[in-house]
Amino acid sequence: METPGLVVQGEAASFSTALRSLLNNPQYSDVCFVVGQERQEVFAHRCLLACRCNFFRGLLGPKLGPGMPSPVVLSTVPAEAFLAVLEFLYTNSVRLHRHSVAVTFGLGALQERCVAFIEAHSREALRTRGFLELSAPALLPLLRSDRLCVDEAELVLAARSWARVGAAVLERPVAEVAAPVVRELRLALLAPAELSALEEQNQREPLIPVEQIVEAWKCHALRRGDASRGAPCRRRRGTLPREHHGFLDLPLK
């Protein structure tokens, strides 16, 4: 029986440093991305992206012919966020900042870390351009989180700002843009006066389905958190206390 050979492992730090030197380096690159509204050129290496990420494997496909192919345009992706994703793919590590947590391209481990970062820096992240540029699928796990350190009233305002930007870019109604995510807002956490003000604003600028507001009012009328299964009442980490929270059945996780 053949004895196993000796496994020699080099230093991970030097390996990571070497790969980081290839990041956005036109030397030896064979694919170019044009990223963001500023149309910033970002250089990369097809084989590395394809073996590390299914999104890029499908996007890039097999290389046909010699030379550099036409640039891949990603005009809706912030350049800083895109570079953060590439750094993670190249080195398996990345330092997250509030401006660079917007795009994950289906990378589960990176997405989890991005969500955790936003949870810990919720108020700052909600005020960034990167938040306004999130896609609906990227925004959903944030709005579903119990660990956001922000009050629901502020989260409703942030969701409205996000939907307004999307409506302007896509030339669609605000309510239509917001539809995939707005159900995750926990309106029953708002006090009656806040809910009334939201209802009035919603009449002027529709954002939230009327039935969702009605479900929140049910929680107040029946003084039960489970008055309607469609009205989430669970408090988030940053939810400010209100008098009616005492009768909500679902506590903070």
C-alpha cells in the first residue's frame, strides 16, 4: 500500500497578497467590466471568477477566440461594491465598509457577512447611496432581519426613499417598485399616531398596500400581536419602545 505523501502548505498571507496584486490589474487579465454610472473599467481574470462564483460562470460563459472580448457592462452596480466582491473572490477575505456591502452575486458566505455588517451599522448604512442602489432581492434579507439596529419608522422612510430612486431609474410607479419588499415592513410596531400619519402619506404617494395598513390597525384594535398573520409584530433590535408593545405576542428574538 502506497504511503501518503508529505503535504507542504505555504503561508496563506503571502498567497492572499499575491492574488490581491492581480485585483483590477490589466496585466494578464482577459475580461473587462464597465461598472456603475461612472462607467469605471475593472479588469479581472475569467478562470478565477468562473471557478469561484456560479454567477460569473454563467455570465462569462466559454471564451471564444483570441484577444480581449467586449467589456461586460454592469451599469447598475456600484464600483466600490463590485471591487469588494472581486476582492473576496480573489483572496477569500474583504474588509467591509458601509459603502461596499451592496452586491453579493449569490455568494452565500459574503452575503451573510454583509447583512451582519448592515445589522450592526443600520442607521449609517440606510443613509448611503449603496442602500438606495440595492436590488429588491438584496433588500429582502435586510427587511426580514430581527437584528437591524433601527426603528421601524426610520426603516419605512428608508424604504420609501429606496422605492423613489428605483421608480425614477426604472420609470415605474413607486408602489410597483416597492411591491416585492414592502410586505416585510412591520407596521404594527408603529404607534397609532404614526400609523395615521403613514396612512395619510400613503394616500398622497402610494407605497404600501392598503390591506397591509388595515392589518396593522387590527393589531391595535384587538390588542393582540397575532390579530393577523400577515402583520409582522416582532420587534427588531433597534425598535424603540411604544406603549402598545406590551400587548404584542411576539417578543424580540
